[in-house]
Amino acid sequence: MEKVMNQDEAVTLGEVISYLFKRKLLIIFVSFAFVALGVAIAISKPNIYQAQAVLSPASNSGEMGGGATSQLGGLAALAGVSLGGAANDKSLFYLEVFQSRKFLTMFIEKHSLQKELFAAQGYDPVKDQLIYDEEKLQRLDANSPNPVTINFIYEKFIDDNFILEVNKKTGLITLSIRHFSPKFTKKVTELIVKDINYAIRTEEISDAVKSINYLEKALANTNVLETKKMFYQLIEQQHRTKMLATVKEEFAFKVVDPAIVPERKFSPNRALIVVVSGLIGGVLICMIVIVSALRNKN
């Protein structure tokens, strides 16, 4: 048998508003308490600054023409040589190197950034100094009972400080570094762009030298005129790659818009924290008041 709620048991909107109005002082008090809590949380959070650099993948591939490229493809593959073109575009590879564990851990260790990335907990703008957590500073000592590893610092850097975004329409790359110190963000942004270009330049030079050595040995072992011609073309391209990597500092990534010291904080949004905290408190106490009134009525 279907149960039908009696008219006396139904709760109207007017009754709900009446319940809330009767407990208005409690609702106001709890809401203000949550606002105060939000203010405390907002004040306790240190400012985070963000420096950005816009980069463009540099194009360094030599153009040899479609026919020549097709003819040299097999020999180039044997020597580990890239002939350029969309199919062999190294931009994606360079991008992966940019955010790889190997490169970033080497970068952190090279510039001794462990202290700033792991132990910093705030920034004093008056003294222009970072504020450090003493317990975390002790963990940076290799002889401490619980030393922190470079891999842990790398993970923290990736999660909290390092953002690499690619615009699919323009192909431009935005590197963002976030930290408590505005000067530190600019410094790290500039250093990381310089180091990634240097690392890739060094690797490209090394690969080109290896390819040239292989091709020259193969050239000495053949008497076929056409094959020799192909080897000469491959050797010429590797010398071109080596030359470009040697003279071009921005070999892999060209800086379109350099980083500057940020003047405005990136986060936290303290006003939003306070508003959201007050809304949560108000909604929560209203729900409690309504549920309590309904139980008393039943």
C-alpha cells in the first residue's frame, strides 16, 4: 500500500525559512567563524611568484631536397643520421629531454638548488631573503638520520615549481617557474633555458662526430662512385650540424619572450579563500539547522 504523507508532515519553503530565521544568530556566528578561519588560512599562506619565458623550437635541419633525401635514407639510418624534415623533426625529442628526470636532476645538482627547492618555506621581501625550514635543512645533510634524495627534490620541483606548456596552434612553448622568491624564479628560468640548449648542443656535436667517423670509414671501404657521392653528402650534412651546434647558443630552443622578475604574486588568492570559507560555513550551518528542525518536528 502506497504511503501518503499527511499535510501536517509536509515541510514548506516558508517553514524552512522560518527555521533559519529563528537560528539566525547561530548562523551568523558560525559563518563569521569560518570567515575568520579563512582569513587565518589566507594570511598563513606565503606568496608564490611565477616567472615565464616563451620559447620557440629552433629549426636546425639541413634541406637536401626530396630526391636526395630518399636516396640517402638507408645509408643515413645505418650511421644514425637524421636528414631533417617533418618525419625526423627532433623538436618533440628535445621537449622530452627538457622535462626528463636525467636533465632536471643534473640541473638541480649543477646549480646547487636543493636548499631553495626543498627547504624554503617563505620569503622576506624587506631583507630580500628566503626563509628556510630548519628540519628540512638538516635533511639536506647526507649524514642526517633521514637524508633527502635528489629524486625526491626532482619530484617536488616538478610538482610545485616547474611547468612546461605547448601551444598546439602556434607551436610555442611556455616555461614557468614558481617559487617564494621573485628573483629566484627569473634566475632559474634563465639558467634552465641556457642549460637545455647547452645539453642538446653537446649531444648533437657528439652524435655528429660519431656519424662522421663512421661515414669516413665506410667511404674508405667503397669504390663505387655513386655510393661515394652519397657518403660525401652525408658527411657534409653532419659537418653542418656540428657547426650549427657549435656556434648557436639557442640551438634547440630560441627565446621569444625572456623571463623578468615578477612584480605581482601568482598565488594565493586570499580573497577567494575567505569567501569560499565563509560560504562553506554558512551552507554547513544552514543544513545542520534544517536537519535538526525536521528531526524535532518528526
